[in-house]
Amino acid sequence: MKEALRDFLVKHLDFLPPELIVIVISAMPILELRGGLPLAYIYYEFDIIYSAVISIVGNILPIAPLLLLFKPISSQLMRFNWYKKLYDWLYHRTMNKSGNVEKYGAIGLILFTALPLPTTGAWSACVAASLFAIPFRYAFISISIGVLIATILVSLGLLSFSIF
């Protein structure tokens, strides 16, 4: 699913410069840096450092708006049944994956964001930070550090894959 979404976006955003496509894909939920970095390195053949930098930019862009706006917008949308169902699904999915966040707070957000696994990343970490009422400053710094660690892990994976 992730690859199909990425391919769809690349095809429909082809009027944009490749760097901007990577930033947009890295800023999107589900894909995030794990979609943008391989796209930049493998598809667009940027060097690994440049690929990492533009992917980090894209992945960090939505963090502040998500941390600031998730709760207020969510509380307004709760009156709609479709959103309540979506919120409940998101809440349960996030709670199932966020044991470290609950246990360790802002430090747990780093681990939650850093592990390049499905349904973890900056977007889910922002939801977890909101649900656990982690202050903006600590959440933003922790999630950003997690993005940097995820960048290193994904980059190492790409480099080791390209060696073979």
C-alpha cells in the first residue's frame, strides 16, 4: 500500500521539482521519511546526505501544526460520527503502539518516532504526545530527535541494500 501511494503521488506531482516531491511525501502520514528517503536516494538518485536532508525537512514540517492543532480541531470534529469512529480507531491504534510513550514520556516519543516500523513515526508520535499531554516543547524536540534517528536507520538500510 505504501509503495502504491508513493507511486501515485510521484505520478501526479511530476510537475513539481523532485526535491519538493520528496518533501511532500516525507510530510505525509504513513509514508513520512520512510517513503521520502528511499524515493530521493533510489528513484531520483540523489546522494544519501542530500536525500536525508530533504526528507528530514519534509518529516519535521507537520510536527508543530499537528502538536498545536490536533486537540482543538479534534474536539470540534467529535460531533461528527465519521470523525468519532476515525478518532477511536486512531486512539486505540496509537495506545497499542505507545507503551514507551506512556511509560517514559518525552523520551518514549524519541523511541516511538525513531523505529522505522509501520504505524510509528512523527504523525503517530504527535497524536501520542497530544493524548498523553506532553508539553509542546518536549514533544517537538523528542519527535525531531526521533526523526533524526529514523533518518540514520533508514539511510544505513539503504546503503547496505545498495552495496549488494
